[in-house]
Amino acid sequence: MENLNNSIDELIDSITNSKEYNNVINIKKKMNDNDELLKLISDVKNLQKKYIKSNYDGTIKQELEEKEKILNEIPIYIEYNENLKIVNEMISVVTENLNEYFYKKLNSD
């Protein structure tokens, strides 16, 4: 069991020591210092909820799209999302490989 824990720790370390993961952490800290950006992100999240609760009202959708367009043009937010996507892909690859490994082990004849 200790070998398993060590292997899992190594996987986690490989992700948390990656350039992309560290970029996500550092960029998130910078973003947290930007009140305008935080407000815009909050506005988008609230509009997303409102849009769904409204049964997909077109007026709310238009407002949401306008705010998202502004948000997606902010360089620090773009960089954050690009790095976050890479980190999430790393996690997804690990998950897929573990699922495949377990499937093969549990379903071998």
C-alpha cells in the first residue's frame, strides 16, 4: 500500500511542480488583487445562473455574451485559462489511465 501512496504522490508532484500549475497559482494571486476583474468574473457567473434560471432568456444571454467577450479579452484571464486547461488535461490523462488500468485488471480473463 505504501508503494501505491508513493506513486500517487509522485503523480501529484509531477502536476504541482509543472510550469503550468505554478502559472495558474501565480496568475490567480494576481487576479485576486484586481477588483475590477473579480467583479467581472462574478458578474459572468451570476449571469450564467440567471440565464439558466430564466429558462434561457435571450436578453440575459446577450448580456452574458457581452460580459464574457470583455472577460475573454483580458490578457491575464486568457493566460490563466490557457494554463488551467493544460493542468486539467494533465489530471484528465491521469484519470483516464487509472480507469483504463483498473478496467483491464478487473476484466481480464
